[in-house]
Amino acid sequence: MSSSGLRIWAIFAVLSTARALFAADVPDVPREILRKAAHVRPTPRQAAWQELQYTCFTHFGMNTFTDREWGEGKEDPKLFNPTAFDARQWAAACKAAGMKMILLTAKHHDGFCLWPSRHTDHSVKSSPWKDGKGDVVREVSDACRESGLKFGVYLSPWDRHERTYGSEAYNAFYKNQLRELLTRYGPVVEVWWDGACGEGPNGKRQVYDWDGYTRVVRECQPDAVIFGMGPDVRWVGNEDGLARESEWSVLPKKGPGDQTAGDLGHRKYLVGATEFDWYPAECDVSIRPGWFYHAGQDGQVKSLAHLLEIYYRSVGRNSVLLLNVPPDRLGLFHENDVARLKELRSVLDETFGTNLAAGRPVTASNVRRNDPAYAGDKITDGNPASYWTTDDGVYQATLEIDLGRPATFDRAMLQEQFALGQRVERFALERWDGGQWKAIVEATTIGHKRLLRFDPVTTDRVRIRILDSRDCPTLREFGLYKASPREKKP
């Protein structure tokens, strides 16, 4: 599988719990360091990528026809022949599922290219598909534009077919292929690099020119984020699609490498730090056991409950979910996969279709300069550009939402104005029981989005308590919801 190369970085540590992060051993970090970390902001390309939230990975290529996960680079191109290939069917399924992008494996480790590259014959031009005149990358990128989806590419750095692999000449070869993908097919919003580095045909491993590759991306597609072995987006550390309980986008400046610790972003990592990066997490996982299509797995598509759990623990934990859907040998998304995607979308729409807090008045304990532009009701106005925040030096605050009448809910959503930085370290949600405030749930980070699940409660007033923040906290959106009856209790 393509993201297996990322395992070279580190073995993913056990996810830390919310309470553990604020145990007695939390180090005392100077306020100026906390403020500095709090004011690190995403680049425009990173912010736009984060707003995608839920995207599609699609592994398609020679392995689809050999029934393997990793090819050897010796496969005959004549095996590739998706006789019913339809990129519009892929795009329609993704659009209906609520996904915002398709990220295509333009070349996997076997070196077979899904576009007619000028730099190798090991590509679709040597296959019988469309008499060698086909171009999968072209058709997928066109289908994405037609349907309003973004487009991304995975170009495997490891190439088990290319004879120059293991020499400096390969770096030039790779850059040439990268330029083809980034100049022929319109806007590309994500370039995906894992750390896969095995032996090539000559028995040698490659020393990759990551800096040089990055320069090509910045030159050809300046708005594209680079995943993995690049500066924009990091691997979450597992292939299960699960983010940490506390997922920070701000990390001490270290560059690509081991960014997989279970408590990554904890205050202890800030001790002694002087510079920080905005380096958000992406959660990759396949809808099936394998990354490529295998007919024997048609009955092993992940259950609705499993996908919901992944969604809440990725999109709902300040991360972007990259869910792999592998086309079959005909060149189509299998009906079982499409049905499950529709089922997931339907349940999410049922759950999050009605925000019980929408438009409701909010009373905040502190409003920056007492300016109505930052008032508490900005979190319920439905406008992602508006937000509530406090005066400088205020790190704890409360916001009370009047629901107008008793309402029953078991899901909550919070969003920071993350374009200004990630700040909230810990918060609590409480309900009014007629005589006092009672706890509903306590959690840590918010970031772009935090989704909370809890047993149903009924009340006419709720309160958000910001318990710890690295600088004056911000919130842009808040919602309360009742889960679809088709959601099972986690």
C-alpha cells in the first residue's frame, strides 16, 4: 500500500487521552512561548486544504489487474485494460458522498504511469486500453473540474521499474514526471509523497532530492499543499484514519521526520522551543482491507459504524480524512463501496442537518474591547468569517447559549477561527438543570473542528467553558445536534 512507506518514520504511539494531557506533570511553559505558538497561522494553501475536511484517495493501476498491493515493476503493460473506465462515475460517487477532492495514484511503486509520460514507455501508452491513446490522469482531472471537486496526485518516489533509480539521474527523471503532472492537468491542490524507499532494478536505494522536488511543486502549482515528505501536511501516524484525542496543528520547528508521537503538541514539546510550524494532520485509511481493488474483498467494505467512528476521530479531531476507494478492473467504483459512501453521507446529513443552536443568543463573560464584532453570538450566526474572542491576557472564559426552549441533543461541534492560530487547550460543555450547571463533556483541542459525542441531554441552556488557552481564545462556530437513529452508540 502506498502509505506503508510512511512507517519508516516511526511506529505510531498509543493515542493519549484528554485528561492525561493535563495531569500533574504538565510542564510550566512561559506565557510568551505559549503566545508565540498560538499566533502561528496556516498559509492560505494550508487553510484551503483544511476546509476540504473529507476527501477521496483512489488507488488504481497495475496492481488492480495483478490482484496485488505492491508490484515489482516487471508487469506487462498489456495487463492494464479497464474496459468500462468512467472517471465521471468516480466523481459522481465522491460528490454524492460529500467528498471535496479526488487524489489519484498517478504512479505507484511498480512505476506504471497512468498518463502517457514522455520519460518512460511503462505507461498507459503501452497498454491496450483505448489503443494506447488513453490518459487516466486527464480523465480524472477533467471529471473533477466538471463536478466541482478538487484534484490531487500521488507520484510514488519509489520506482521499481525505472533503471535510473538509485542514482542522481533518477532525481532528474522524477522531477520531469512531476512537471508533467503539474503542468498538463490544471489546478492540483495536493501532492502526496510517502517515504517509500526500497531497491530499484539495479539493487540500489535512492537518495531523494526532497528540496528539489518541493521547488518544482512551488513553481508549477504554488497553491498545492505537499503531504508527507514536505512542509505543508503531515501523516497522522497510522493507516486507520484516526487522529489523536488532542491534535495540534502547531509544532516546534523540526522539519519533516518523526511527527507521529501519541502526545504530539503537548506542552512538553514547547519547552525550549523558539520557532514553530503550522503542520496539520491528514488521516488516510481505505474503505476496504486493501488499498487496491481485490474481488475477494467485495464483502469486506467497512461497516457504517466503523466509518462513522473514523469520521468523528478524524474530521472531528482537527484533521482531514483521506478515505481510499479503489476502482475495480472495469475502471469503476464497485457498487458496494458506492452504497456505503451514500449510506455514510445520509447518516451524517441526518445528524448534522439541524443545528439546535443556530441563531440563538449567546452571552460571553468577556468580549474583546466590548466590540460587537467579536460578540458571543458570532458563534451561532452561521458565518464562518465572524468569530468571538476575548481581550488580550484573558485565557479562560465562558459562553452561555440560550436555546429558547428545552432541546434534546447528543452531539456538539466547535470550531476555532483557525486562520488566526490554534489556541484552546482544554474546554468543557455544560447544561443547566434548572438549579445549577452540570457537566456534559470535557475535551482538549478544538482547531479547525471538534466533534463531541455523549449521552442525550435535554436542556434550554448550555455553557462552553474555556479552561485553558495559549492566548486569547477564538471560536467561529458552535452547534448542537441529535444523532441519526442509524448511528450506534460508540
